[in-house]
Amino acid sequence: MLASPEKVLGEWYGRLRESQASHYEAAKACERMNYWLGIPVVILSSLVGTSVFASLGESVNNGVQIFVGLVSVAAATLASVQTFLQFSERAAKHRAVAARYGALRREIEEALTAGENVTQDVLTPLRQEIDRLADDAPGISERIWNKVRRNLEKDKSELGQTIQ
């Protein structure tokens, strides 16, 4: 037996909720990584610049020169990794996709509360948009999916306890 359109929308709603929360969580993870790489780059670059400026016109021992050189290489390496991994851009993509998932959730809420029977005219465009969004969405790690699922289950059980 086929599920009712309302049941299908309810299932889609749940999956959209997971996807929305997962993409927001992935955006937060990308932002954290951007800071974890970016702040040391700024500090190390400042340290190198200050050291070079301070040593102008002075005779500096080899140990200091080697230290400044290593710090300079470390700063350049971290900056390159940060640029290559594009954490800032990835965070923005995850936030944009999460917002689109939220918009689809609100469309489903509207369809379910309209008081009319949900027809194929409602389901087909929604499914097509969900499919397009899933194709466009950046990947999410299994660790983030699992974390979000645990949090949503915890929220659901806490909500059930407060209602009773």
C-alpha cells in the first residue's frame, strides 16, 4: 500500500530538518577550521615581519635567522593550506544550502497546514527542488551527520517529556 501524500511530506520534512541542521553544523566546523588556520597565520606573519624589521641594520646570530626562517615557512604553509581548503567559502556554501533546506521545510509546513488534500501538483515540484538541492549541496562528514542525528533525537525525546 502506498503512503499518503501527507505521510510522504512528513518524512521529507524530517529529512530536510536533518539536512538543514547538518549543513549549519558543517558551516560551523568550516568556520572553526578557518580560524584555527587563520589566527596562527596572522600571528606567525606578524612575528616574522617584526623580527625582520627589528633586525635591520643589526648583526643577528644564525639561530635567530633559522628561527625566523622556520616561522616564515610555517606561516606560508598554513596560509597555503587555508587557501587550498577554502574553509570560508565552504562555510558560506553550507549556510546557503541550509537556508534553502529551511525554506523547503516551511513550504511543507504550509502545505500540511493549508487544510486541503496534498496533491501531486504539490509533491512533484517539492521533490524536484529537494533533488536539485541535494545535487548542489556540498558533502557532509559522517561525524557531523551522526552528531546532528544524536542531537535531534535528544531534542525529540526532551520535547516528548515536556509535553507529557
